[in-house]
Amino acid sequence: MRRFERIYDVVEPVEEYRPGGYHPVHLHDVFHQKYEVIGKLAFGQYSTVWLAKDQQLGLQQVVLKVLKGEASRDNRELSILLALSDSGMDHHGKKHVIELLDHFYHTGPNGTHLCLVLPVMISDGGAMTTTGNPHEAGYVQAVSRQLLLGLDFLHQLGIVHCDLQPANVLVSAAGITNMEELLNPPEFSPVKWLKGMIEDQSAPKYLVPTQRRRGQLDNVHFSTLEVKIGDLGGAQWIRHCDQEPVTPLALRAPELIQQRPADTAIDTTIDIWTLGCLLFELATNEPLFPLDIFGLTREEIDDDHHCLIDQRVGSNSQRDDENFTEYLRERLPDNFGAGNVESFASCLSLMLQNVPHKRLPARELLQTPFMFDESHY
């Protein structure tokens, strides 16, 4: 039963402010006696995400991720973030995975909510793939290297990310420290109860769309970019992959497209396929497998996906790397360089293998000519 008037701005579903749902947050709320909310960054299916300042640590800016009540119990993301913090592994990729600064539980009208405190990042891959401009080779290599390092760190710890989509590629730049200055002013969407509903404290007085500005890093040199893999909410331990991966449909590996038996092994190779799709999109600003899902059944979507894979990279029995290279070349800028196109296409092809065990692991992909070539700098 609906309780609120519809809100048509790009905000979280207002009806999800209910027992077990989102916690109502207002600007300038203070959590844990120290974290003051100063801006809205994002929302997801299971959380809202805010910029906050630590009143006890020199007003340091942090990201505050407030999970739904029903997502806060036995939370796997927390267990994985804690394992990353305690790993003790000396690996260059550790700094390329989002780290946990603090966590606590907050009780409100909709239940008890896990709150994760994370470092501030300026933008994400979702914002950076909507500029309409393909990227030069140095940019693609800089981002790709850091993602591969982060992914290798996760995989060596036995973790499958399962959700490597553009929005989960977090990007910042050296020298940029004040995120608050980069935000748009808040735009308030009042929450209005329907007539006959008994008003309570379950919903906030207003919702706020993201205050992130697009294009904040457009003019930053790629050598200063700092990239981290974010949002481990869908991650799973390799030995305990007991849930269907949350990977977006268009980024799913062939073995995940159609329903699989319950005992189908899910491992790090699904991340490698997804990363290949992701790097294609980061480089070209186009999805590799654009799926039309409106009005189609899941079976029809899966059939279309298989057809697109056959068209772009070939089938199990017949690879078509030459066709894929040409398809990529047409979507990259002229200054990418002919040799770079060839080596980048070759690297992507090693990720986009239909047979899982043929996909090169992250640590080997880092040694391919495109990733290893210092001339891009």
C-alpha cells in the first residue's frame, strides 16, 4: 500500500522508508556523536550514501554509507571489508580497493542500521562514461592498471567482486581534498504523506538527489588519477558463492546469462569477463553489449545477449578477434594510436573468452603489452 505521493526526481524509492528499509537522513544529522552529514552522494538498492565530516578528527571528510535495516544483519560487505583490513597482505593492489575507516550501528524508526565509514572519492566510472568523449590510450591504461591491481588483490584473498560496473569504479585525483566544494547545492524534494495515512517518523521530511557534479575530473591529467574498486555489497568468497551474482545483465559472463544448476561453480573468472566489458565502456563511452530489456522476457534478453556476444567476439568454436579489433578501432579517438588499438584489443580479447578457464587472471593481464607499455606516459 502506498503511503506517500510519488516523487519523480532521481532519488531512492520513498516507499522504501519503512520498517527494515532506509533510515531517514537529513542534512546536518550527526551519527555516532561525530559524523555530521553535509551532502548527498548516492543511493542504491540497499543503502543511501552521504558526504560527512568527522567532528572529532579535524573535520576530515568521509563517506557515510547507511544500509537498510534488513541489509544490516549478518552483513557480508562488512565481513569482507574487515577481512581486507586485517589481511596483512603486502600487495600493490590493496590501495586500489575501497578501505573501511570505521563502522557502527545506528538505531532509528525503521530498525538498526549498519553504517560504513569510507574514504572520499570525487567521481565514479558511471559519471565518466557519459561525457560522450572516448579516452586516449594513457587514460585507459592508467585506469585499467589500477583496476587490475585491485582485482588481483581481491582474487588472491579469495574474493569475487561480482559487480564490476562503472558506478563501482571510484575515482579521485591527487591534490583534490575538499569534496564539499565540488558538490551542487542540495535540491529538496518534500516527502508528502497521502491522505488517510498515519504520519510517523519512518520517512524524512525531504529526499535529495545526488549533489555530485559531472565532469569534475574531465580536465585532470590521467597520471594523477587515483582509482579504487568500490561497493563490495555483492562480493562473495570463492569457496562460499551461495548467492546469484548481482552483476548487471549486460556485463554478465556467458556462463551466467542463462539459469545455471545450483552447483555451478562461480569463481574469479566472472570478474575478468565483466572487467573486459567495463574497460571497453570506459574507453569508448559505449557499452559493449547494449541490451534492450524493455518489454522483453528474461529468456528473450538472454538470447539477444548471446547473439551480441557471437557478433562481437565470436562463439566458443570460432573466435573473431579481427572483427572485434575493428569494432573497437571505430570507437576510439584518432590519437589512440594504431599500435595501442591492437594491444588494447588483444588484452580485452584475453578477458572476453567464452570459456571461463581461458580468461587470463588479473596478475597475468598486468603483463600484457598494453598494460606494461610505459610509453603511454
